[in-house]
Amino acid sequence: MVNLFRAEWTKIAGHRWLTGFLIWIFPIGAVAFTVVLAIILALSESARTSFSADTVTWTETLTGAWSFLNNPLGRLLLIGFTAVMFAGEYQWQTWKNLIPRNRRVALIVIKFLALSVFVVVAFALMSVLLTAGMGLLRAIAGASYGPEITGDVLRTTASDYARSAGLGFLSTLIAAGYAALAGMLTRSILGGVLVAYGLTILENLLLVGLILIAYFLDFRDIVHIYRLTPGYNLLNLDSWFRVGHSAPFEVMFGADDALVVRDSAEFSALVIAVWVIGLISLTIFLFRRQDITS
């Protein structure tokens, strides 16, 4: 298993252009953001004054960097990356060469694990670079950058950071699940990317469709189906971790008639767990039944 993981990691890292534009762009972007804003702050007193007026803490910056993985744009980038990695196995015929010497279940599990860890490492680097860069910017602007580093602050931040990184890991697993299913259906990189993107877009448009059904059929409860989607629950968990309350969605059926949905962190964690286990299990089931060696 260790050798499989090492081989998979090497294979992923070997796609330099792909990882550069879809994954390493995040830590590179953190550095570019720091450099550009540092130049602006150094040259403009009004910019320094405006920047100093905002309250920024290194703890929020460190943990908040992970939230991009859980929003729709971040998930689209993840799905594009993972779709190429899964669908490419068919076009590059790497699985055709590996399957006779390895168990299919192990290949799929390691693929999911390696992709997710690779993304988590890149975002961990981005969060550190962004936090350090924000410290430099606050210093240029002559602003504070608390809180003071103490044992309690470090323990709390480490706990929050672990939760945020774990949520990023789960988000990557779900993206990889979409991509794996798309890759198996199409067996081509372009088809895998398009199908995976299509699934994600359908998920994001689902709420609109449910609202229309609820409005025209006078069946409001159907909107609650949206609570079972991974995108909503990832955002809800992210909100609980960062600000301590849910990320509700509100549907207006009239001027004074609104349906407001708020879910607990436990509910969202359960839904995400079902999605992760279900997608990986379905991928393994389909992969075991495929004829790839012919």
C-alpha cells in the first residue's frame, strides 16, 4: 500500500502543468497577492489607512484560507483536477498495466487518498504563506495582527485548523467521487471533466428546480431535498467551524412567507459521511465490474 501511494503521488506530481494551474496556483496566488498588495501599501498612505482600519487576526487568516475549497468555485477547480486524474487512467492505459499486479479496491482507495492528501498539502502551504504574508502587510500598514501567541491560543487555533483541513479533505474526496464516476462512464479526459462539471452544476441548480416545483405544485417541503446535497452541507460545516453558527438558506414564497432552513453541524457531518462512503463504495463497485484489461 505504501508503494502504491508513493507511485500515485509521483504520478500526480508529474503532471506539472495540470497541478500548477489547478492546485499549486493557490500557494502561488497567496505569494502574488502579498507582493502586489505590499507594493500598493508601500506607495499609498490612504491604502495603509484603509487597510489598518480592518480587524484582521492571524488565527482567522490561517483557518479561513481553507474555506475556498468548500465554495462552488473551489469545488469546480477540484473536480476539474480530479476528473483529469481519474479519466486519464483510461486514456493513458495505466490501470490496464497495473490491474494484473494489484487489487482493484486498493488501486481506487489509494487513488482517492493520494489525490486528497496532495490537495490538502497544497492548501496547507497556501494557508501558511497567506498568514505570513498578511503579517507582512499588517506590519507595512502599521496595524496590529493579533492575538498574542499563548498556549491557549495555539491549542484553539490548532483545533480549528485541524477541523478546517479535515473539511477540505472531505471536500476533495467528494470531488474525486464525482470525477471517478464521470471517468468510468466516459473513459476520456474531456468527457470525464464535462460530466463531472455537469453533476456539480446540476447540484448547484437543484435548489432553483426545487423552488419552482414547490411554487407551482404548492409543495414547499420538497425544498428540503436540497439539505441532502454535499455542497450545502460543506458550506454549513464550514460556517459552523469558522463563525460558530449555521449557514442557513432562505426561500421566499411571498412578501411575508419565507422558508428558512438551518441545520446543525452534526446533521451536515452525517450527510457528508454518507456522501463520501457512498461515492467511494459505488466507485469501487463499478470499477470491479469493468473490463479494463482487454
